[in-house]
Amino acid sequence: MSSSHTDLSKRHSEKPVFSAEKMAEVQVLFAQYPEGKSKSALIRVLHMAEEEFGGWLSIETMDYVAEVFNIQPIEVYEVATFYTMFNLEPTGKYVFEVCRTGPCMLLGSDSIIDYIGTKLDIKVGETSADGMFTLKTSECLGACGYAPMLQCGKKYHEHLTKERVDEIITAYRAGQTPN
Amino acid sequence: MGRRLLLEHDNVAGIETFDVYRKNGGYRSVEKALKSMSPELVLEEVQKSGLRGRGGAGFPTGMKWSFLAKPEGVPRYLLCNADESEPGTFKDRYLMEKIPHLLIEGMIVSSFALGANQSYIYIRGEYMWILDILEKAIAEAYEKGFLGKNILGSGFDHDLSVAPGGGAYICGEETALIESLEGKRGNPRMKPPFPAVKGLYGCPTVVNNVESIAAVVPIINDGGEEYAKIGLGKSTGTKLISACGNLVRPGVYEIEMGITVEEFIYGDDYCRGIANGKKLKACVPGGSSVPILPHYLVTKTAAGEDRLMTYESLADGGFASGSMLGSGGFIVFDEDQCIVRNTWNFARFYAHESCGQCSPCREGTGWMEKVLNRLEHGQGNMRDIDLLAEINKKIEGNTICPLGDAAAWPVAAAIRHFRDEFEWHVNEREESQKRNYGLIREPQSIA
Ligand SMILES: Cc1cc2nc3c(=O)[nH]c(=O)nc-3n(C[C@H](O)[C@H](O)[C@H](O)COP(=O)(O)O)c2cc1C
Ligand code: SF4
Ligand code: FES
């Protein structure tokens, strides 16, 4: 099952609220669905909320999203815990999701995962001491022909080698998005 | 190189924009269908084409459409399945990224045939940047009057939008996709009722793969009969194959169905052989859910005939000596790969992705993962190999959705063809941690 055990005691200190601009985006999404079916936009809005409120979904964030949809908080928790993309705990500034599935493994994803771990001195699931990077593994991301690969935010980094990993980390550290 | 119907223009600069796409013949099928055809006629052409679903199951698209219930006054929906999460599969991504308007064009014509005034593209959440590409293209299509009210003055209204998932392989299963699109957990529904009768919001719904919907465009442009002339027997048309693993040139290829597997793996127009001068050990020709084939059954069938890239030929020999075309996720293993390790890796994938609703799948996939993990790490015993077969039987056919079977069958196939290698992991525990087993010998006679 894809739901994860989570320390739900971690909290946001302030109540998260969408800006007027974001709220307008939400309204556009609601309008894509028939009358009374706006809950269909829930996953999309959770992605937005995660981006807006620190890269993860706290209880406060989920409760706020429930308010926006006018649904019970449990309906939001159910969804947030089912889908693996949602972070239910704070993460580093950049999250590396390295694909570990068969086709990537054939081309050396295991050693890429080890290499990143050693370089950042963290294990899978952990965040580097400077708070910059979290290392995670993921299942097939649809890049099998360009393996090994990792996803960071919206970006896919493919054809990874140790040298490429070095470049990517250096660029993110310098505040640039590596291509 | 054979004919290309979908990716003909994939390398034209700017093809992702409306104007360039249109200049290259784009949206002709919308003009033709909406101005000169009835929805019934469009359906007829799709039926004549022999197009079969490109998402994995290969169900005839025209037949699926003909099952759609049409009660008075109830909306109908077309959903495009862009969840693409089957390991080894990355063809839909390529199509959407390169030629987003082809999918949009297909959505409009298909929706016209089905009488759907609203349709959605459900895309896996990790493809968020492709969602951006699609939304940009959709906005252009609205602007040019190909979406929205009274398209091209035909009286047909159509709205199209995109919805992302959140990371869950199971949402590629059509009823889980529908649940997810309703803003819920992706738990597959019991069938019946089928989506054709009760789907999204309880309304009649068709779910089709990206490539199936895109294929409707050339079918309407050239006619179903012309389309059916390409390919072989009941495998009509072209198919996108995403090739990966130990190949010289992995990538997405549009093939005419009927070329040989030999040509696909070794031919200059395609994958150009096994990387680093190695030998072929095995192949999973249709995504992680289909049976693995040992090298001696990849390019030839058990009967010694050439294996072809068609639904029928890849399945030749049934589960005893065949596999399936599936989603077209073509995974190639060289002689250095460990079958036990790969089987364990895939089992872990299914255990991770089981939605957990049915005990045989939830527990069974977890068990298989544990047992295979033991074997792979030199801690297994002979009974484990039979235990896997037993677990398999408990899952097979006892679950709400086919994920259970998809998890069980590949394990069964791996043991069937590579039993020696599994046993070696038990008999030579230490050795198996140091080196790989290598190629297996071709049996003297194949059942
Ligand atoms: C576990 C599971 C995962 C699936 N994943 C996908 C997928 O990612 N994309 C897809 O098109 N079909 C997928 N399918 C098949 C769909 O349920 C459905 O058959 C397909 O979308 C129908 O479209 P088609 O007839 O055009 O192939 C999956 C099925 C199962 C059981
Ligand atoms: S077979 Fe597995 S994935 Fe499918 S509904 Fe049952 S538990 Fe969920
Ligand atoms: S296996 Fe890594 S992207 Fe598919």
C-alpha cells in the first residue's frame, strides 16, 4: 500500500492561506468540473498547497484545503495519505526521487542511490544536514529508456552518471536549476 | 523504417504549437468528422480499423465504444488514461510531450463519436511538466475554435481539461482512475457495473489510453479500411514501443505491427542490438506485468517460427512459452542480469503499489516480495520456490482488479523459465552473492 506512517504531530505554526491569486486558480479548476463535483480538483489543489506551504502537507494545510473544498478534513487525509507524491513531513529544499524499478536497476540505479547517499551523507528517506536535499526512491517514473534517472520537483534528470550527479548537486546548491 | 502515423512529425520544429501542427495537416480529422460525418459513421470507421486498446489489454476500441450506454439526458464522458506507470512504458509521455495536439485532436473526434461534451485527460502526477504542455496546447485549441461551444459551426460543444494524479500505479486501472478523478483514493471498483454504464459521477464513461485516442486521428483521416491494411491479421496499424534495458539504442519507436522481434532488437532502424557487445538473456516485451521470455523464446516461438511484434505472435505458446504485447514496454536483459533480482524488484513494485483492498493481493504481494528478497540475498531455501507458486495460485483470479494477476504471473513465468537460476541461489548461496548466473541453456525440447 502506498500510504505511509506519518508523525501527524508535526505542525505548521501559522495557518496556511492561499493568496487571492492562488484562490483564483482554484476557482478555475473548480469550473472544470460539473456543478457539485469540484472535489475532482482535490489532488491538483493538494499539489498546489504543497508547493505554496513549504513543500509538504501539514495537518493545518490539509484542514485548510478541506475548508476550501467545504468537505470533511478526513476526506483530505484519506487522499493525502494514499498518493506517494505527497510529503507528509517536512523535507529538504530539494527532494531527489531516484527511480529504483527494474529497467533503471538494469542500468545502475542502485549505485546512483548509493552514490548520492554517500555524497550527501544521508540514507534513503533522510535530509542532508544543511537542509538542502532529501533522498528518496521512487517506482518507475516513465523514463526507463533514459535510465538511470531522478526526479526533482517538476524536473526529470536522466542518463545519470556519478559526474552528472555531481553537476546536479552543485547547480542546486548554487541556486540554479541544472538542465 | 515502416510507416509512421502518429510520430510522423515528431521532429518538426515547433510541432507542439497549434500553427505548426495545423500546417502539417493537424486537425483535419476534426474538420472531416464534425462537418461531414455522423457520430455513428466515426464509430464505424474505428470499428473497421480493427484498432485495439493500446493501454495493455488490447480490447477492440470500436467495440468498447459501442458498449457505451446512452440514456436520455445523462452526460457521457471520455477519459484519457495518461497514467502511464507500467514499468518499461514511456511511450505516451513521448507522444504528449512532442505532439500534444495529436492527443487533443483525437480527444475531440473520439468525444464527438461518443457524444461526450466533456472529457478529461488523467495524467500521472509526476508528469506535471507535460500537464503544462497539454494545458498550453488546449488553450490554443480553444482560441482557434477547436474546443468550446459550437466547434467549427457544427453544433458540437466540447470542453477538455487535464487532471493530475498523485503517484499511484493503480490509478492506471480504469475504475481506480475514475475514483481518483472524483478526488478520492484510487481503489478499484467492483465490476459490474462497468464504466460504460456507470463510470465518472455514475455516468456512462469510456476510458482509453493516450495512444488509442491518438490513433483515431489517422483512422478518420485515411479511413478505417486503410488503417487496417497496415499490420498483420488482428494486429492492425502501428504501435508505439518503448524499448529499454541493455540496448544500444533504447527509446520510443513507432513500428508497423508484424515486423519481427529480431529486426526490432537488432535492426538499424530500431534498437541496434544489445549494448556493450553482450548477449541477450531475456526480454519482457510488454511491460512488467507480462511474462518474461528466455533468450531462446524471444526471437523464435517454441514451434521455431519467427516471433513477430503482434498481439498474437508475442502471445504464441500461451503462458508456457509466450508472453504478451501489453503496453509495449519492451525491456531487454543482457547476460549479466540476475533474473532473481529482477523478479524480486518487480515483486517489490507490486507490493508497493497494491491498493490494499483485497487480502490476497495486499498480503500475497507482500509475501512474494519477502520470499524473493530472501532468495535474492542468498538466504532462501528450496521450499521458498514452491511457496512462491503457492502464493501465486492464491492471488490469481481472487482479486477485485487485475493488479493481483499482474503481480503473480511474472513471478510464475520467471520460475518456469529460470528455475535453475533460482535453485542456484539456494544451492550456491555464497557464490550467488558474488557473481551472476549468466545465460541459461536452451532446453533440448520445448514443451
Ligand atoms: C494495475 C493496472 C494498471 C494499468 N495502468 C494503465 C496505464 O497506466 N495506462 C493505460 O492506458 N492503461 C492502464 N491499464 C489498463 C486500463 O485499465 C484500461 O484497460 C485502459 O486504459 C483502456 O484503454 P485502451 O482500451 O485504450 O487500452 C492498467 C490496468 C491495470 C489493471
Ligand atoms: S487486486 Fe490489489 S490493487 Fe487491485 S483492488 Fe485488490 S488490492 Fe487493490
Ligand atoms: S524504471 Fe526507472 S523510469 Fe521506468
